[in-house]
Amino acid sequence: MRARVVTVVALTSACAFGARASATSVITGPTVSVDHPTVSPGDHVIVTMDGFTAPAVTISVCGNDARRGSQDCNMVASDGVRLDNDGTSTLARMPITAPPTDCPCVIRVSSPDNDEVAITPITLIGHPVGPVVNSKTLTNPVSVSISAQLASSGFLQSLRPSLGGPSTYQVTVTVKNKSTEDLHHLTVFGAVGRTADDSLVTLRLGDPGVLGAGQTWTQTIKAVVPAPSFGSLRWRVAVSGAGPTVNADDTTQRRPTLLLVVAMVLVVNIFFLLIRSRMRRRDDRAAAAKDDDAGAQPPDADAEAPIDAVGTVATG
């Protein structure tokens, strides 16, 4: 029994070492560029498009930095283009027409559902320039999501969560710029706790830097949750610096299955040891009682009398 307990303690201690945290971040999303950004109405430009997942896009000339979407664009003269799906850039020849609003002017490329948008600035000679008017409907220019799952690792580290020890999670945070302007001052904060107000661990998230229009910043880190690591964990992330703070969360559940099995085995072993000890004490009491009965029994009268040294029978 003692050897089993020592083995369990040693295994739990060996699994208690934390994993070294690592982080990777990447900016993805559609991009667009033109071969020459200074143009006049009636000119043509070569538009280069990359990073779109949609099969087709719409190219438009827009004023007002396209802050209000298609409202600022010359949709009548827009051009629909089918994208190459072989991973290479798609090139299209686009005629330049005057937008319905004042510059700053851009070339805007958008997917049919407007979930993928990219812009590139142009200088439109002869077109008026006015103040930028922001959209009244886009209250949150960014969206954020967080996803956490138990990280796969070596044998000992994989046993830690099952024993209720520290657990290593792989956490992915995604921030998307839904606006048509670059975002420069985003701050991303994350934490994990057992409730919405608890913070067991602060997530070490990086700085997205300049997040272009329509682009997505994704960072994956490893976070170690200290023991006892079981039950419900609430993963939270918040993005500020571009309008109202945007929040997202995720919930994970852990049950220390191996620890419960080990505990059950120990309880069963202790139960059988107690039963064995009780049976042994009962047997010892029965043997002692038998010896006492044998010592108290009178000598047998019919037993043969001993013979003396000279061969005569001794009489009582």
C-alpha cells in the first residue's frame, strides 16, 4: 500500500512542472494594390488582389475613404471580377470614374457579402477633397474571438490535467478590422478564471500593430493554468482603442479522470486492508481462546500411570 501511495505522489510531482509558453501571431486577410496611384477620370489602372477567399469580388472607385461602404462608391461603374483559386494574385484592368463623394479616394475591393474588404488609396486629379464623414451604423470597427483547448504535449504533461495538476492550454485570439481604415492603437487583453470576475492567469498577448482595412490579426499562445485544474474555466479577451471595447469569451471543462480512478483504487485497497486486518484479529482471538481452553482441561484419569525406574508401577 505504501509503495502505491509513493508511486502516485511521485507521478503527480513529475507532472506538476509547467510548460514553457510560446506565441505565434500573424496578420491575414485580403490586400489590394494598383500599378500607379495618381490618376485622372478616364484612366485605367492594373489592380492586384491577394488573400481573398471569395470566388469573386467587386472593384469600385470610392470617395470619403469608403468609410460608409458602397454609399461612397461609384457602384454603377464598378467591375465584377472572378478570382484565381490557385493561390496566385489576380490582376484586373479597372477604368477610373469619379465617385459620388469627395476625396480622399480609394479603390475598394469587396466580396459579395462584404465580409472581405480591402482598399488602397489613390489620388484622383481634378476631384474635390472634403472632410471624412464616418458611418453612423458601424459602432464597432473590430470583432474579436477567443478559443481555448487543451494542448497536446508529451506523455507526462498529458497526464497532468487527468491528475488535477497544472494544465497547458493552446489559446487562439482573433481580431478583425471591419472598417475601411487602418487601425493603429489596438490593445488586446486576455485572462482566464473560474468565473467572469476571477483571474487565475493573465494571457500574454502581443500588439497587433497596424491592422489594415479588412485584415485579421491572429495570435496563438500557450497558457498554463495552475493546479487544481478541474471544473469550468472562463477564457476572456477584450480589444480597446477603436471605439467601444469589444469582448469575447470561451468556456472549457476539465475533469481529473485519472486522479478519480487513483483515488478509487486507494479507497478500495484501504477497504480490503481493513477487512483483512479485522479477519486476522478475529483469527488471533479464536486461537488464543482455544489455547486457554486447552490449558484449563483436567488430566485424563484413564491415562496409563508412569513406570518407575525399577520397573514397578507407581501407585497414586
